[in-house]
Amino acid sequence: MPRILIAGCGYVGEAAADLFNARGWEVEGWTASAQSAARLCAKPYAVRALDISDAAAVSSMRGHFDVVLQCASSGGGGPEEYRRVYLAGARNLIQTFHDATLLFTSSTSVYAQEEGEIVDETSPAQPGHETGCILREAEELVLANNGIVSRLGGIYGPGRSFFLRRFLAGEVGIDHAGTRFINQAHRDDIVSALFLLAHHRAELGGQTYNVVDDEPATARQVYEWLSLELKPPPQQKKSSAKRKRGESNKRVSNQKLRALGWEPSYPNFRVAMTESVLPSFGIER
């Protein structure tokens, strides 16, 4: 029975742990807080509170794992938190579990292209923001140690949607929506991709895979669809929030991942909203 450590049992990590467990893997989960570990105590696998940025704590947990999935989140923090969670976390996991394949969840924000062009894993990944540069440094560390990097699009799914929450809050609407492309991935499709990459780890070491749906969309397209589906739409106002990750504009390709046999259950935001997101918010159409 293969063993996997899920280093970060948050929104994606918990769902990943559930899937790996259901598929017959032996699972251990880590989460940064004791409260989160207590919440997950009824799971059919072990979950412990442990901060992956703490080298001494990580090294004290030596054991055999076939795969270590690093999907701990910075919690929206800045560069210091990125260095702590992503870079130091990856270094600690590699040093402690050097026989395991490290599967690292990064972000498509490392692509800084601005002309709406299609980008794939061979395209330059040269972010112009500090957090993106830290992610790239962590990626290179993982790849140099024969790990696998998964670059995730914007994560959404049950109970979680950046666009829907802003729309319902009246923070932005069609009149103020942007026309740059947004690349997203449903949580369940991310989890199925991570399982596939872990399953094929022997031949995928040192490679990068984009995990996005089939159809990049603009914010305007999303808000137009929501306005038609949710009648009447809430009163809208322009948001003054600044994007921490810059204003890139690109269409990220998932063809390399699809070539492995992966198919998203939610190929675009309309399917995901209709079948998963809106029902999870208690919204009937």
C-alpha cells in the first residue's frame, strides 16, 4: 500500500487526503494549527498539527512516504509568509523525506504574460512580483530534487468562489469588470490531477504541470453570466482593491496534463457554477 503525507490539510489538502484514502493509499495529514487538527480528528486517517516551516519539528517526524504532497497555504500573506511556508517548507520536507517524491502545489501566477497569449509549461515563467519569485525559487528547489510541480489556477469549488462572493457582496459588476483572462480550476479537478501525478510519479519527476480548466474566462464574462442567472443582480460598485499578484493576462494550457489522461469534471466556470458552486451557496436557479 503506497503512503502519502499531505502537508497542509486545508481546502485542497483535506479533499486530496479524502481521495487518496478512498483509493487505498495510507494517508497522514498535517495542518498548521491544533484547531484544524482537532476538527479533522474523526477522519479515517491520522491528522496532526505541525508547521512545515519548523525544521526541527519536521525532522522529528521521520518515516517512510512514497509521496509528500505540499499544499500548505500562505493564508494570503506577503513575501515573508511565502518564504516561510513555500520555500522553507519545501526545503524541510525534502531534507527529511528525501526518498519520497515531493509533489508541490504552485500557482499559474508565475506566468507574467500580458497579451492574452496561450502559455504552457515551456513558456517563460518570470513573475514580476516578489511572491511569484519566491514560488519560482521553491519550484526550482523541488524540480532539482526530482519532485513534481503542479501550477494551480485560481481555486474554487463548494463554498468557495472569488467571483461569486464579490458579485453577491456588490463589490464589482459588469460595468467595472476587467477583460483580462482568468485561469481557474475546480477543487475536485485539482485533487484528481494531484492523484494522477502521484500515481505516475516514477516517470514524472523533475516536471511541471499546469492544472487549470479548459476555458479561461474574463471577469466580465463571469459577471455577465452571473447577472443573467441570478436575477435580480445585486447593486454593484467598483472595487478599489489592488491585486497582490499583478495584472498578468494569459490563457494557461492544460494540454500536457490532459495527455496523461486527465479530464476535468468541470471544464469551465459555467458547468462548475451550475453543478457545484451555486448549490453549495444555497442558491437555486
